[in-house]
Amino acid sequence: HSTENEEERLSFAYVQGMNALCGPLLYVLPELDAFYCFEVLVTQLVPGYVWKNMNGVLSGCHLVEECLKQFDITLWEHMTKKLKVSSKVYAFAPLLTLSACSPPLENVLQLWDFYFAAGVHLNVPVLAAQFILRRQSILKANKDELPSYLTGRQPLEVKPQSLLSLAYPLFLKLPKDFFNELIEHTQRV
């Protein structure tokens, strides 16, 4: 007879993208320390991202769209209505990996410093800010010639200084209930 906790433990297994979460930790830490930090990351900070149903990442995709809608309605309308791109395509991998799938690694590490200091839930508005930084090229795009970073075929390059200087003022404008939703989405299993 299995207990509820044992069933929960058994339903937690490797999912696509865990290697990308572990890689940066192994790059900067000794193996045992990296494993400990990885375990804390996936069991406490972002369990909804790595649970078998990945509800946290899927919620995060929706929240990226909501951030775009709040921060830049014109860009959001162009992406959702004209280009008809799904956030499950353009946001899934960068959310799941906390942008570790986006080069270069040195920049990812700077971004992770911010996430670990301020909260990993902020990866959602930071990702929205990445698209706002590419606003002009997205607005020029048409459905037949989408930029490859909107199709999931090419990762976004992370530029932490410009990204965080845009994203930080945007965080401050988020309504409190939406901000609470950001915090909770990483825990949804």
C-alpha cells in the first residue's frame, strides 16, 4: 500500500529540460553542491516546472502573454492576433530552463544571480521583456516569415543588463494580485 507522499514522490521523475537547469549549476559549483542546489531548485523553487504535467511552465506561458498584454498591448495583439503565435511555442523552453537554453552561458549566470536574489518567478516578466526588446522586428514580421525565436527553433540571446533595466520598472507596475499569481505559478504541480 502506497501512501500519498510516496505516490507524489514516485510521480516526480526526469522531464525534458532538467539537464539545462543542472548544467549552469555544475559549471559554477562542485558536483555535490550543484546536486544539492539542483534538488532545492526543482523541489522547492520550481516544482511546477518539472512535475510530470509541467503545470507551472504552462501557467508561466499564459502569464508571459498576460505580461505582454499589460506592458505592450500593441505587441501582444500583433503576436496573438496577427501572427497567431502561441506562448507554448515561444516561451516554454526559456521558462522551463530559466533561460539556460539561451546563449551565452555567462549572461545566463548573471540572469540566474538575479533570479536567485529576487525570485525565480520573475523569469516570466523578464521573458516578456525579452520580446519587448525585440519589438520592432516582431512588429515587422508576418505570419509567413516569423523570427525563428518565435517558432522555438532558435533560442533568444540573453543580454542581462539591458533586459533587467527594462524589466525591473515593469515589475513595479504589476498589480499585486498578478504579482501573487507569478509567485504561485512555479509551485503548481
